[in-house]
Amino acid sequence: MAGQRSKLQEDIHFRVLRHIQDNPEISQRELARAVGISVGGAHYVINALLAKGLIKLGNFTVAENKRRYAYVLTPKGIAQKAHATRRFIVRKMAEYEALRAEIEDVKAKLSDQELKDLRAELKG
């Protein structure tokens, strides 16, 4: 279970780093929505990334609300994101290959009629 949790946490950290790099002025609410976590979860992840030195906070220069921050990846954060990107792609490609093999195995066990019905269902 800890392995799954670790992979999930790594995926979330990767997605947060990716969104922050693409949009440093993203709010925690927007980040949570984009990553698929709660606002509290986004706050927790941001604090963890700050503690690890992967991101830093900067104030908006032209924002009316001075409590809003811009999140900036540090050089360490950029390097971590690069490593996380590689691990993410390797893991997702392995998952894809395993899923594809499983689908092919299931399809091979279907009768011709079941396979024809499945194709029709997927089209419709």
C-alpha cells in the first residue's frame, strides 16, 4: 500500500510542479482543480515543496490582493521536475503496455460475435 501511496504522491507533486512552472500565478484553488485534489491538499503539497526547497514564493507585482503569491520553481525544483517527468513517463508507459496486453488477452478470449458487439458499442 505504501508503494501505491508513494507513486500517487509523486504523481501529484509532479503535476503541481508542472502547473506551477506553466502558470506561476495560479491560485491554490485553481491548482487544486487542475490537479484533482482538495484545496487543503494543494496547500499541503505547496508547503511540502516549499520545505524541500523546490519552489519559492514571490509577491505579485501588480496584484490588488497583496496576499496572493506567485510560485516559482527553484533550480532544485526544475531538476526535480525533470527527474519526476522521466519517472512519470516510464511508469505510465509500463502501465499502458500492461493494460494493452490485458486488453489483447481479453479480446482474444471473446467470441467473434462478442467482439463485433464490443466494437459496435465503442462506436456508438
